[in-house]
Amino acid sequence: MPDRTSRFIWPILGLPGIVWIALFFLVPLYVVFCVTFGTVDPIFRSPVPAWNPLEWQFEQVVVVWDRLVGPNNFYLPPVLRTLLYVVVAVVACMIIAFPVAYFTARYAGRHRALILALLVAPFWISYMMRMLAWINLLQPDGLVNSIITLGGIIPLEVNWLSGNPFTVVMGLIYGYVPYMLLPLFAALDRISPSLIEAGRDLGASGFELFRRVILPMSVPGIVAGTLLIALPMMGDYFTSDMLSKSPNTSMIGNLINLSIATPGQSGQAGALLILVLLVLLAPMIWYTRSNAKAEVRS
Amino acid sequence: MADRPRPPISRRRLLQASALGVPGAWVLSSCARAQPLDSPAPAASAGGGSASAAASLPPLTEIPIASPQNPVKWPINPGNEPITSGLEPEMNATLRVYNYPDYVYKRVLKDFQAEYADYNVKVELSTFNDLPEALTKIRSGSVPFDVGFLTYNYMGKLVYGDLIRPLNHDYIPNISDVWEEFQNPFYDQGWQYTVPYTIYTTGIGWRHDLISEDIGARANPYDVFWDTKYAGAIAVLDDDREVIAMTILRNGGTDVNSGDPAVLGQTRDSMLEMLSVSQPRVTITGYTDIPEGTMSLSQCWSGDMITGQYYLPEGVDPGLLRYWSPPTGQGVIGNDFLCVLKGGENPVMAHHFLNYMLKSEVAMKNLSFVGYQPPLRSLTPEAMVADGLLPANLAGAIVKPEWFQVGYPILELPVAVEGEYQAIWQQFKSGG
Amino acid sequence: MTVSPAPAEALLSEAQEPGRDRAPRGMSGARAHGLAAITAVYLLWSLVPVAVVVLFSFNAGRSRSTWQGFSLRWYTWDPDGSVINDESIRNALTHTVLLAVIATAITVPLGVLFALALDRWRGRLPAGANFLALITFVIPEIALAIGLLFMVTYLATPFGLGTTAQIIGLVTFQLAYPIVICRARLLTISAHYEEAARDLGATALGAVRRVILPMLFPAILVSAILVFADVLDNFVLVRYLSSDASTETTSMRIYQVARAAPTPALNAMATIILVVSTLVIVVGWLLYRRWSKRQGESTDLSSFAGNL
């Protein structure tokens, strides 16, 4: 017999979580709006937030917008560069992750648990440590140069850490590819082997099987993986900072990071951030809703 | 099994939520800090509250700009008097020191702890990457920093932002060893707030085996940053004022604090040109990058190459490091200072620390690690060479006292001009 | 850095059917070998650099790229630089572990409770909150970090920058983990168990406590491990919300020092954190095994990895 209080227990249990999210997720975002649409103290150039939406002023947004599309639009190159790096990195991650995920899902057999564990390992190895690893390897006298020059014989030495965009993109790929692997693995894993068999029985060749059965069925995994790495990559600044330090590889995250620490520029950082979030809003919502559907499906 | 998930956000819900916006904003505005963490506290303390206290500071429209032609004696804000004489240092203090990385010898800090072991003091060193970041953190009041290693073009903000404590000279007798100039510097007449730490010039450092030419022999040595010859192997300092100053000097100007729009426009164009021609990195780590060979040449400060000897990999000859700055002294020259920050909890111990750093043995030991010259009478260039601190190949790194008459210090800027400089720097750092 | 919720559930469901035959028949040998080679190369590329970092933490000299002999110098006896003697490294290590423990201790109960509520409480409010929590998975971390930085700077919060702010940021960022993982697990727990318990006289709360929570144990365990490992590794949030040297973490330390004058002591510090992470995972696996044995469920590594 259900007791009277049972209906309220669930809301009570859920309330702390709701309060927390409201307080420490929504409120901070609102504060960002207030700072961005506020004013700047004329003497010390510290931002003065405007709490009332009716008092919001948009000069900071205008400044940022101007720097994006105006005559001296110097924000545009980092934005385009970021998009380029992200696209290249995502495609490369896909090319790398697909065969590995496919192998683990279909062919790994007895060793599957071990391989999965190894694939999952980067999640609990610090991202910074993995970047540090590459900084060490890419030193002028590091392992990579030693290998490609075969110990100093072939004069092929490259200065990897001198602001080379290739290094930054490789860093992004190295850092994010594990996050592409798991969704792909999950999607490929769901493909029932009987489907593959059926396709084979009907005379499909290996390539056709891939193109017409496996690829379409792995699309949810591909999309999930893409969103899962592309969105955080947009805000990445430390990869470029650690592996390059050159303005020629600066990304949107670097712009935001630079403005935050500079007195008087916090509003601009906020405006940039809001612009980035607006652009990412549609994919973010799409991703979350498709996940909600996935939850129901399983 | 479960019913179809309702769409997480419906239009009606959105409207309801936004209707909450205005009362929500009212709630937030009443929760706002009376004084945001990163803006200065009012000069009059709330405790006094009398009209006279509020009126004793002149109404602030513009912070005075100190320069060699216009020396400034800062006011002492009411409520911010120096500590009285004869106090004992605090017991069990954690002396929080805020500095650039690798800019003070940690052994010197440990020695201070040993010398004041009776008071059980612990020195805790925090670092910042650049001065704007440091100022933001200090203003935020989140950490009670006691001692700051800062630079004079932020003096106005420190004083009027009520972030700095005036010094009681009784605690700092070692000041007598300091060069005359710094007992009455233009940026702090009567050394009310600061004691000098190091002096330096800004020039160019390189490794001779990677760059065989003598940069100093060029007609315009700064031009090397616009030279395709060394593209990809050079760096400039991660300091907006330094890069802008160097560009102005390269273009033939002498006012490195210029507010002239024509000069600034030309500077902006030159800096962008530099980016495309030589793809420099932007970093203050020349003191390790050049010895290690990651970079061949960098804009750097005079102490960087001296301390760079310490970072050479084994087997590389220290004689390969070189430094150039204008031999007549007509280049960027500056000094850093030590100050006691108002937010700190241990002002007496902080005074003792300042005095300690002015001791010539301590300064010498510190110099052996950081490479920067302290302006002490007892530390003559001859003494530095004799002690092996200054090798012959780095003789150009010595700072001569007379250079302070002809050199170009980087000064504080009026607010509007500062905005211009920041915009140029942002554009530079965006990669053009 | 996050795991997508969808594969977590997919892997969970796979774990529930350990007997399902996985090996396709008639697989092409060449293709399998080719893919195996690719996988092997990938694993090497992924893990060997890390192994090199660990290796060079034992380097006898100062270089991080030239091997100069084996030594424990950077862990113990180097006077200025070793982990034991360099206070900044020690502080970073202890602070990192402290943050991880506290953040996990707050996040997991909060998230589990919320997942429980979500499962039974229908409505727009919980759905909206769930939606927001999922957004934290994909929002760039810098957005949350800046939001919290502004909030602490401009609102009269009882705390300033520092450990408290860092923990709050970390909990907010990680909250989605337990929510998603526990929800996925809850969806597979039939409502019959709870009904049976209630028929036997338990109150709603009692049913939760004595029936559902024990069944949720693997999900709770997995979320705790994930949150802990993720916090150990966090960078953007802790950096923006830090105050002074006492609130630095190992990732901040690596970031700052790697750009200046690193010694193998940095490698040593990273290795220590790696060991801590590994220990946590291993302990979690052992706990999982004990629980599974008692429940009679599959105990092999793949179902555990599947839960991850």
C-alpha cells in the first residue's frame, strides 16, 4: 500500500541536484551575460556588471562583432583557424578510430577485455601528462627527431615546437581520439552479427557490406563521437599554448584566455564566449536530445 | 516501457523562464558584491566614515603618470599609514610572495627561513605569467599576498587601487647600499612604497652556433625580427609593452610610450608584418629555449642570457650565449621592485624580507641564479666579472648607471592609450 | 573531458548479456590481421609516449629526452628539485588528491540521488535539470570556468577563489557522470523489485535504501571511479578558480613548468598521479569483483570495462 509520503520522496531526493545545477551552472552563465552587457569603470577599466536585463548595453558585443566582420576583423583568422584545426582533427580522429573500434568490436575475441582496457586507459592518464610526453619527444634532441634522422644521419631535423600548426593539430588528435573511440565502439558493437551474415549470404562483397550495412548503422556513433570531441575542442587553448606558443596557431580559446586576464577586457572575453556558445548551441542541444532518445530506446 | 520523453524545453517553459528574468535579476543585484573582487576598494575605509576621510584624496579623474621628466610622490591614503616602528615580526607566519617564475632563487628563500627560524616563518612562492594577470589576482583579494615583485608602470594602479602598503624605513636600513637613483626614483619619490629589486635592459639574445652572425653589427639589429633568414626559429617576449616598444624603436622612434595614432598604426602594421615574415613564438622562456636550442634567437631581458648558462644541456659551451642591447644605453631600460602588498597578513615580516633581499651577500647569491643585476653599490660590474658571474661573452648584459639618463623606460599609460595598446596586442596575438 | 552517455549504456547492456556470441563466422584472415596491425600501432602511439614520460622520471641527469642513467634522484634526493624536496610539487600532489576526494564525495551522492529522482519523478523541472546536466558534458569547459570565475568575482559568494570554488566547479562539471550512469542502470532494474519490497511493508525510502541502492552498486562504483580519475586530471576549471600556489594542481604545475624550465621531477610528479589513478581503478575493479561474486553476476574484466 503506497504511503502518502511516497510521492514526495522523489522530488525531495532530486531537489539538491536541481538546486546545485541552478546555482552553479545557470547563475554563472547569467553572470557572464551581465558582465558582457555591462560597462567598464573608466579609471581602472574593471568591468561593472549590469544585473537588470533592461539595463544591458551591447558595446562589448559590438566591439567583438566589429573585430569579427568589421574592416579590421582580426578575430576572424583565429576563428577560421580553429574551425580548420577542428575539422582536420575530427576527420583524422575518425580515420584512426574507426578501424580500431571496428577491430575491437568484431575481431578482438578473447582479447577484447584487455584491448578495451588499454583503449580506455588514456581517460585516466592526465591530458597534461600526455601533452608533456609529446613536448619531451618533440624537443630538438628528442626521440622523434632521433628517429626521423636515423640517429643524426639524415638531415631531416624539424623544429616541431616552433609554432608549427602540424604539431598543434597532432596534439589535438592525440588528446581527443580516445573520446571518439568509445562511441564508435558502442555503435559498431550494437550491429548484430546476424545482419552481417545475412548480407554475406545475399552475396555482398566485403566492401559493399561495409558501405551498405556497417557504415549506415554506425552513423549514430560517428555523429556522437564527432560532437563529443568537436565541441570541447572549440574551447581548447592549452594545446596550442603548450605545443606552440606562437600567435600563428592561436585558437578561439586563446583569444578568450588572453582577454580574461587583461584588465578591462573581461567583457570582451564574455562576448566572445557567448558568441561561441551561440554557435555551438544547436549541436549541443541536438546531442543532448538524441541522448535522451537513446536512453529511452535502451 | 517509459512514455515518450517530453521535449526538454517547450516554448511555454521558455517564456515562463524568461519572465522570471526580471525579478531574478533584482535578486541577483541585491546579491552583488558591494565592491567586485577585481575593482579597488574605496580609499576611505568604512570604519571611519567621516566626511573628512572621504575628502582627503583628490577626486580621481586620471591617475598621475610618473616619468623621469615628471617624478611623482604618491599620496598615502588615509587608513593606510605605514606600520609603526619597533614591532616584532609575526610568529608562525606564512609569508606569501608573488613573482614571475624562476625570478628568485629558492635557496635564498630557504635561507631567509633559516635566518628567521626563531619566528618559524615559512615562505610560500606563487607565480604569475605576466603583470596584468598578477594585478587581477592581487585585486581579487582572494589571496593575502605579502610581498610582490612588480614593476613601476603599475605604481599608479597599485596606489590608487589601495593594493600597496607604504613602507616604514626603520625596518629597511640596507637601503643605504642601493644606488642613489633608487633612493628617490621618479616612480616613487622618497621610496615610500618600494625598494628596487633588479635592473635590466631589453635586447636580443642568441646562441652563437645556431646564429653565426653578430646581430649587434647590423645597422638596425632589431630588424632581425623582420628577416626571413631566421623564420621559425625566433621568439619575442610575451609582454605587450616590450614588443610594442621594440617595434617603435625599430621604426626609428624614441617614445616607447607614444599615444600618437600615426605611430601606433605604423607599429600595428609592423607587428603584423613580423608575424607573417618570421613567424615568431611569443614567450618569456627565452632563458631556457635558447640554451636548449629550441629557439635560436629571442628578444629577451639582460638577465635571461646570464641565467641561461644554468639551463644549458650538458656538453654545450657556455661561451655560445650572446646578448646585445644598444651600447649607448638608448634602449628599453627598466627595473623591478619589491613592495609590501596591503592584503598581506604579515607586514612586519614582509618589511624584514625586503631588508633581507637588499643585503649584498643575498643579492649576490640571488644574482647567481636569476642572472639579473641588483642596483647595489657593493655589486660593481667589476666584482661581477671577477666572481665569474658575468662571462666575457655576455659583457653586453651589464647595466650601467648612466644609462638611466638616456634610456627609454616603459611608463604607465593614460587609460585611453592603454586601450589602444591592448587592442594592438590582441590583434598581434590573434595571429593577425 | 567526458565519456558520452550513450556508449556507457550500450556497454552496460552488453555487460548484461555476457553469453552473447561475438565472433563472426567466416571472418577474412587478411582483413582481421590488417585491422589488428592498425590497432596495435594505435595502442603503441597512444601509450608509448606515456611510458617514455614514466621512464625519464628515473633519469639520472636533467634532460627529459636524453637518457643518462637510472636514478631515483627526482623522487627523493635531489636537493632542490625532487618531489620530496620541492614544495611546489608536494603541494600540487596533495592538493590534487584532496580535490579529487572531496569532489567525488560530493558529486556521487548528489548525482545518484538525482538519478533516482529522475527515474520516478516525471515533470519539466527534473527534465530541464537533466537536460542542463547533459549540456555540461559537451559545453567547452572554459565556458563553465569563466562563468564561475565571474560569479565569484561579482556576486557576494561566501567564498572567494580557491579550494572551495575549485570544488564547486568540479562537482558541477562532473555531476552528469553519476546521473547518466546511474540512470542507465536504473532503467534496467525492473520496477518489480521495488514493488515487491513495498508489498512486504517497506516504505518508499526503505525500498530505495535496501533494494535499489545495493543493485545500483556497480553503477555508483563506476561513477565514483570516473569522477575521481577525471578530477585528478582536470585543468581548465581548477586553473581559473585557483588563487595562489597552495591551490595548484599537478596539471597546472605541468602546464606552467613545461613551458619554462622543466626537469624530470615533472615526469616524476606525473608518474605519481598516474600510479594513484591506476590504484583507484584497480581497487574499483576488486570491489566490483567482490560485489559480482556475491551477486552471482559475471566477474570478468570485459563486463567491468563495459561498465566503464
